[in-house]
Amino acid sequence: MKNELEIIKGNDLIQAKRSLHLTSREKKLVSYMVACVSPYDDDFKEYTFPVSEFATFFNITDKNVNKEYERIATGIMSKPFTVENDLEKFTACWLAEAAYDKRTKEMRFRFTPRLKPYLIKLKKYYTRYRMINLIHLENCHSEAMYELLNQFENIGQRRLELEELRNILGLGKKYPLYSNFRAKVLEPTVKEINEFTDISVSYKEEKKGRKVAAILFKIWADVENKYLSDALKDHPGDADVEISSAVDVVETYEVPKELPEELKPVIQRLVEDFGFDITEAMSFAHKFDKKRIVENLDITEKRVRANRSKGIETDVTKYARKAIETDFRQKKTGLELRMESEKKKKSSENNAEAIRKFLDTYFQGWYQAKLDEYINNAGDSFKDAFESYIENNNDLLMHSVREEYKEKGDESPLVKNQLRIFYSEELGLQEKFNMEFFMDDNGYSIEDTDEGDQLFKFGKKISL
């Protein structure tokens, strides 16, 4: 059996729409097959594995496991799905063919060629996780739900429209009532994910009128999961590999609301091209200047590429992290190193101040996004009050605002800015969307530790 059973899928496959859902065993077999693929292959080939390995890994005890494999494979081939993105839309099945070799007692299969861009040579827009997370999942929707949520673990939350979620899970006309959907799908899958995998989740229903329209999931790591630890003991080939949720890249990468415009490019590069956790990327962008980060990422790309050409596998995330922290750009003098040491010591002594500056950096962008969201949702509710507000102020600036408002309405940047001030000060949103709200909305907390105050995001420490 392979020492490291990992699943690496393009995110479009994870979010594909299905008219029929796979059974629990069908999903497990697909995952086992995906784990046979090397993301560095040049093309698909015929893949093989002993049927006994698959049966042992998932504790399948059927007397005729060969027949069971044939039944599962046939089921997989009869259930197409639809992938859609900015470039294309197509419908396909997972497998082009599946066979059982009676002489070698091996399973042989080939993936549908159309899936090649989503399973091999993936540079970004993919999700990676350990297959050992799937061992105890029995509900037929748990694995699909786990992938959807694991994909956004670094961000800490994911909002899914109810109809979109139903399509991804392949529910068709099943459970049309939300109460049935919650009882048969949502609650059982959340329970299994929390109990058996490396992430924990909670959810909140969002309503439109009286109906539930979307589900907002909160997601955080659970690397000390008891069942995972026990499973690793039962699968010694995996025991030397650290348990990790390991989401490398999020295809629908959502830039956090609090992210200042000037930091977006470097944070996106850290996340999308170098596999950084979004929280760590935000911390690095705050701690180091942009030039230092960008130049060390360029160095990392060159050296990792050179290593791989020599057959030396290099963890690009770890290398990039070390390059930025150490600064690989040039050799440093003893004086420079001492100055950095003193600066680090001073930073540690002023940790509370560092936390305040970090939060202030991201609070402003979040606050403006909240204001704009509130303004958009309010529509014309406060139109009369705003017009009265700009009419009753007679300074030069407000005169310009009035002229712009008459000519362009609230599409003018000048008017928009004044609208924000009006909502913020006159309607009291400054008090509503305060720092406490910001921290709660984004999962930040400050805890008193032996090292002094420390900042956490959804339970994960942020190094400042």
C-alpha cells in the first residue's frame, strides 16, 4: 500500500454539479483511484492497485470483494457530473474504463481524458487532503461536504447557497423540505466531519424571507482528532506523515473584506502560488515589506524549479517561508544580524502594540466594506435623509457633493464617500461596526499567555 495516500483535485471537480450522487463506497473508490495519480505525471495512464489494499484500507469485509469492486465501478461509470468554469463547461464520468485482472488480482482503470487538467500538473486552484480522513465517513454525502469545507479551512468560513449545495451533492428532488434536508443530510454530515476528520465545523442558516436560502459554515482545524490518530496507528505506512488539513489553494479565493488594496497582490501570491495559509499570508504581509516578500518568492521559484529538475522534491511553502523570514536576497553583516535581533526582541516586548497595529491595518478595509454592504442593502431607505443632510451643509465641499449628486447620483466617488460619512456618523454605524464586531466577525481573539498577549484567528495563533 502506498505510504502517503493523498487526494489532490482541481477545485472545479469538487464543485461539479451532479444529477445523481455517488454512494459512500463509490466515493471512497473514486478517492482511492485519485490517490493513485501523481500530480507530476505528464499524462493519464492505466493505473492499478491490488483489490485487497482497497478493501483493507476501508475495512470492506464482503466475501466476494472482487464482485463488489465491479459493482462499485459500474455505479461510478453510470453517474455523470458537470464541470463549469470561466473557460468551459462539460459533462463527464470519472472513469473511461475499469477492469479486474483475475491473474494478478489487481484493479485496472483509466480516468476519462477530459479530467486531465483537473487531476495532474496542477499549479493552483486545487485542494489537497489525506485520504485517511475518509475511513470512518459512512453518510454518502459526508465526503463531498468535507471537501467543500476543507477547501476553505484556511479562510475559516464558507457560505453556500442552499440550491448550489443541493446540486453539488446530487440530491435532485430528494428532501425538498429544508427540515428533511437538515435532518438527513446536513446534521449527519456535520456530525461525521466533526467526529472523524481533521477539521471541525459549525453552521448558521441564512434566511430570505421565511425560507432558508444559504448556509454559512465556520471551519477550523482539528489536528488532534482521536479517530485520525487511531487510524494512523492502524495504517503504519502513513504514521510518519504529519496530520494536516493541507488545503494548498482555494480556487474561489475570497479576499478578506478587511484586506487593504495595497496588500492584496502579495497576499494572493502567497496563497495561490505558494500554498500559504491565508492567516499566515496576512501576517507576513503585515510583518515584512512588499519588496522583501516578492524578491524572496522569486528566489524560491528559481531554486525549487532547479531542485525538481535534479529530482529533489522541495516543499515550496516551507522554502518560501524560510526565504522570507531569513531574507535570502543577500548575505548579512554581523551588525545587521544584531540589529534584527534587537528589533525582534523589542517587537516581543511591545507585542500588545504589534497586535493593535495589525488589527488597525485590516479593520479599516473591513469597516468600509461593511458600510458599502449596508448602504447597498438599504437602497433608497435613507435617500430623503441624505438629501436633507447635504442640503443643510453649506461648506465648499458639500456644494461640490450636491452638484455631483444632481448630475451623477450616488455613482460619483465624491458622493459615495460622503454617503459613507453620512451612514457612519449620522446613522451611528461607527458604533455598530466597531472593533469588537470586527474581531468577532473575522474570528480574532486576544489571549493572555506566558509570552504575553497573543493574537489568534479562529483558534490559530498569528505570529507578529
